[in-house]
Amino acid sequence: MLCKTRNAFELKLFMALLMVLDHLDQIPGLLSPETASLFHALSRCVGVWFAYMAVEGFVHTRSRPHYTLRLLGWGAAMALGNRLYNILGAPYGLSMTNNIFLTLGVGVAMLDLLAGTDPKRPPRGKANKLLRTAGAVVLLGLGILFTEGGILILPFMMLAYRFRGQTFSFLLSCLGMSALLFALTFHAYPTLWETLVMLGFNSDFLFLTVLPFIALYNGQRSPAGPFAKYFFYVFYPAHLWIIGLIALRCA
């Protein structure tokens, strides 16, 4: 039986491989449009997988403010590194805006506000709940507009938190969001082949491919030790900047 057989670190390693494949097209001339489209479609599970892990981290962390600040801190460091790269890449028309840390940090902050409105928690006053709800809505709107993949990742985090432990409701909500994303992004091109290739580039609706990996997750976060804890924090910016430097050499 395949269900519940892999811990978070094992699944993160696989997601890291898909992540690299997705970003290889930043190297000029390395991939054909068809291959880049395929890699992009195959990797639609990556961002939402790390979003799901952020929700799990939010639920289990001993300090939600510290967890939020850690993600936002890495997001700030990533933004500084991207800024430096963009200065180097400007003469060649190369730039980098990827920053999943910022998206996850905004998402966790949004969940922290929403957690205060949970009817199962002790009441904190109607005004407090209204302010928290308004703050969460503002963060959601800003995140959708200004963070990487926010239009998908932030609503997904809300669904993963709201329906945590409610498998059927979570599946149904994901199906609905996938159908909505498909309806918003699908466009028929002159030929079927061109339509399929472009659909690969506009394939956020395929985030549903994360569901088998969630089914494999056994609830164990990772082995003890700093390597497992900080692997993704280092690997994510490092692989992007390495690919970016190779792109500079090829430009």
C-alpha cells in the first residue's frame, strides 16, 4: 500500500528535482518550447506541496510569530539576492523574481489572522474577529497581486488549513479551484499542438497532482538535525542563482 509511506524530507527531495526541471528554461537555448512546457506542467505540484508543508508547520510550530518571521526573513534575503542578480543581468535582458518564501510568509501570516476567527477557539470579541478577517482579506489580495504564485498558493493554503483532517471536503474544494483556474487560463490556439504546448505553460490547474504526494505523506516532518530543517531554505535560492549565473554565461 502506497499511502502514508514517505516523510516530509523524502518528498521535499523529489519536489526539489521537479523544481530544477521547471527552472531550466531560464538558460537560453537549453530547452525546446515543448520540453519547457512539459517540465512546467510536471512541476505544478511543487509550489502547493511546499504550501501544504507550510500549513503543517504553522499548525505544529511552537511559535507562529517566529515561524512567520523566519519565512519572511528568508524572503527578504531572497529579494536582495534577486536584486543583485537583476543588476548583473540587466545588460543581457535577464532578471529573476522568484521568491516562494515571501508567498509562504504572507500565507502563514494570513492563516495566523484567520486562526483568531475560528469559532472553536475561545471568543476574543466581535471587533477583534472582524479586524482579523479584514486583515486576512487584505493580505490575500496583496499576496495575489504581488507574490510569486499567490493566486494559486494563498487560496490553497486557506483550503488546506480550513479542511485539515476533512479529506473529502479538501478534495472537493481542490477540484473546484482547479476547474476555476482552467476556465480562467484556457485559450484555444490555431492548432491542437500549439494549444497543448501553451496549456503546459498555463497549467496551474494541474496543482491537483499534489494530491497523491499528500496521500503519501505520513505526518513525519523530517529527520532531526539542521540539514533536513534548512535544506529547502538553502537549496531553493541556490539552485535559482546557479541557473541564473549559467544563463548569464550563455547570454
